[in-house]
Amino acid sequence: MTDFSQFAEPHSEEDRLVRRIDQDRLPRHIAVIMDGNGRWARERRLPRVAGHRSGIRAVRETVEMCARLGVEVLTLYAFSQENWKRPRAEVTTLMSLLREYVRKELDTLLGNNIRFNVIGHLEDLPASAQRELGRAMEQTAGNTGLQFNIALSYGGRTEIVDACRALLLERADPDSLTIESFAEKLYTSGQPDPDLLIRTSGELRVSNFLLWQIAYAEIWVTETLWPDFRRAHLFQAILDYQRRERRYGGLNRSETEHPVVVRHSRRVSISTGSPLRGLARCLPMKRVLTALILGPLVWALLRFAPAWAFSLTVALVIARGVWEAYGILAARGARPLRWLGLACALTVAATFDASTSSDFSLGMSLTLGTIVIAIAAMSARDDPADMLDAMQATLLPVWVVGLTLAHLIGLRSIGDEVGRDLIFLLFLCVMLADIAAYCVGSAVGRRKMAPRVSPKKSWEGAIAAFVISIGAAWLARVWFYPELPLKHALIVGALLGPAGVLGDLVESVFKRAAGVKDSGRLLPGHGGLLDRTDSLLFATPVLYYYSMTFLHGAS
Ligand code: FPP
């Protein structure tokens, strides 16, 4: 077994990553779409070719590291057939960079037992480049280590057409044609298909690259521009690949537990499979409709259900919300200790249920839960980095979802009538603010509030949420909660609007980081329960502590 730790500076980020790579589950073939050279240069006010020149360092590091790790095949997309349309000067520079690279790196290729190969229409290249590349292929032909393919004047569709042409010329028998015999006519004949396709610079396209071969490749996209791509990125890509479940169209043991991830555009949505989904998706103003459906249900629950039934419902909401948060983290490759986290979140909720709830019992349940989770993470994982990941991934939903929503039970336990009024007030403010943010943001939203987290959210929407939340608190006071002094109604409204927007944004951070669009599939057309309760995450504790401090703490 190779000691991977020798590939990185001790205690560096690279060292931490490379040590976690499972040598027995390396991708056999890694394919890379090297993108972003132009943008890299533009960011530095340099000519585009400076980006290509800087990209060579990334090529060198990637080739060398794949060879040392023991990857069988590496294919780099260096020049597509479409790239001939680029300005002549850029094409000329790319060709000379290529010649220079091959000339300078030949010794390294030989020293690392790397077999160099070109795929694509080599004959399109200038004669000098053909000569240089031909020499490198010849001299490395006997090497038995990494097969390094460089795709030049390459097009995936052309490759398939070339394969068909070859078969037609051979007058191949149509009845004996199989997937395997067809693959033998491709440029990568005899090589395993890519297991991992890496693309830099954040674009979610395959750009006519190895179209046939990437049928089951795991795709890993990084925002990093190619000239900045380093070994740490390669290690991260391999680690993420190793965390994924490869199904090849089949089903896995945990199929029912895991969200079905369907990539579309930059984000990923989680398919519901529900017959109502299609109908619900067509409905306009989905937030308004959800509010109209959930509103009466919540109203009935609050008005008629005894405290224990309300607490039970909140516990179920917490369980589902925490579970969905674990699903999101798992889509990111994390491995939380789900059942333990769930137990901890429910214990916290149970602590709030006591109408005598004290800081002591709450603190104790959270602390004990944290300790148990820490011990379990250390016993369940071998590597300290994995232990830390497990602790983080397990505890985060407990705190961000379980603990926050448990304050609903706390609010209810402030007093039978008062508790109900407070929760009505909370729901009214948060729901109306949410609807206002959505409608105003969609209609006139111009200034993006958090484009990296939630591109649709605008400052105009947030201001509308703020104003409407104050109005909703005033309405609550007039409508059903006359005991609430006007001053406090206005302050509470002013706090709940922004707290709701924050909860929404934090949930988006989870989803964005994992590349998922919805938290789950419980509510057809609307995503998961967490998607619909995210605005309550911070608004609930804010109202609880405000009430306990200024309104009802002494009662
Ligand atoms: C895409 O970036 C990159 C290329 C078309 C060329 C890649 C070439 C190299 C890294 C250097 C030479 C390669 C070898 C193997 C020696 P882009 O120009 O499309 O970037 P942009 O999308 O930001 O404009």
C-alpha cells in the first residue's frame, strides 16, 4: 500500500485530505474539463493567453498526482473542435504552449511511468505540434503507469460519428453490434470509462466531452478557475466521489431514505414522486396557497388541541425538520449520526414541554446530548477528520432546527390563552412577511440581498417583510391580542420580520452548500417541511425570549 501522506506537507490541508482517501476505491479514470483560464486572466486584467499559461501548472500537478496516487487513466480536455473558432492569436499560443509543455515534461512523464496519448483529430493540429506530440506518444508507449490522454481538436459527437463510420466501413453485422463492441471503436478503446468527471469554473455542462464514456461518471464541479486548481481540489474531488453511492440505474439499500437528486440548472431538486406534485407545481403563488392550507390547520390545532397534542405535533415537525436537514447534509457527503441526533432534538423538545421548563433542564438536555453525540462520533468513525465531520453534521441540525423550533412548545407553555395568542401572533407575522417578501421581491426586487445563498431574495422583499410584519403584529393586537401593549406589538413585529428572513436564508445556506433545491418532498410542489418552516427557526426563539423578558416572564 502506498503511503499517501508522503504526497503532502505534514499537517497541511492537503495532508488532512489525502489521508482520508480510500486507496481501494480510487476512481479508475478521472476526466477533467479545464475551464476558466480566460476568466482567471480577466480578473487580473491580463490577456487571455496568460490564463492558459498559468493553467499549465495545474496540468502538471494534476498529472503528477494522479500518477502517484495510482489512478489508471486521466483525460484532460485541452482543446475542443469548437475552440478553433477562437481568435487566431489565442489558438497559436495554445498550440505553442502545448508543444512547450510536451517538450519540457517528457522527462517527467518518463520518470513517472506515464503513457502519453492524444485523443481527437490530431491531424487538424499544426505539423510542428503533431511532431512533438507524436514523439511523446512514441517514447512513452512502453510505460505501464498512468495513461494520460489529452483531448485535442476533440468533439464527443464527432467521436461517436467516427466510431459509426469505422463500423460502416468494416461492414459490421448490425445484429452483432453491442455496447462493448461499439466502445471498441471509440478513441478511448480498451480504457475504463471515467468514474469521475471534474469541471472547474462552476459551469454545469459536459461541453461535448466524452459523451459516450461519461454515461455513469460522477460529476464534480468546483467554482475554482483552472489555473487555481491544486492538489487539494483533486483530493477533495476524489473524497466526494468516494462518498457518493453509485447506482448505475439500480436501487440501493437506503433508496427510500435518501432524497432523489435530479440536477437541473445550477441547483438540484428533490423529486417527490407524488401524483399531486405536477398539479401543485402548476399552481401560482405557491406560498400563498401553502399558507391558506396550513393556516386553518394550525389555527385548529392551536384553538382546540390540548397542550400535549400541540407539543406532540411540534415534536413531529422537529423530527421531520431535523431528518430533512440530515438529508441535505448527506447530499453534501456528510455522514451524520441521524438517529442519535433525532433523539437529542426530541429530548430538547421534551424539556421545553414541562410548563415549569427551566434553563437548567434545557441546558442539561442539550449538554448531555452533545456529549453523547461526541462520544458516539468518536466511536463510530476511524479518522479524526471523519469524527469531527460526524459531530458537526449531527449537532448542527439539533441546534439550528431542533432547539429553535422547540421554543414553540416553550411559547405555548407560557400560559394557555397567552401562549396561543403568542403563537398566532408569530405565525401571522412570519407568514404575512414571507408572502410579502416573495410577492414584492418577485415584482420589484432589484437589489440582491444574498446572491450566493438565495439569488431570488432582494432587499426590496426584505423591507416588505419588515413592514408587513409590523403591520401583522398591530393587526394581531387589534384582532385577538388586545392585552399586548402597542409599543411591544410594534417592536415584536419589527423583530419577527427580519428573524424570519434570516431563518429562510440560513436554510438556503444548507441547501446551496449541498446543491439541493428543496429540503425534502413532504409537501407536494412545495418541497420539504423545513422549506415551509424555515422562517420560524429564529423568529420563534426571538418571540419566546422577548415575551419572557418583557411581557409574561413574571406571570
Ligand atoms: C478553457 O478556458 C481552457 C482551454 C480552452 C484550454 C486549456 C489549456 C490549458 C490549460 C493549457 C494548455 C494545456 C496543456 C495540456 C498543456 P477558457 O479560455 O474557455 O476560459 P473562460 O471560460 O474563462 O473564457
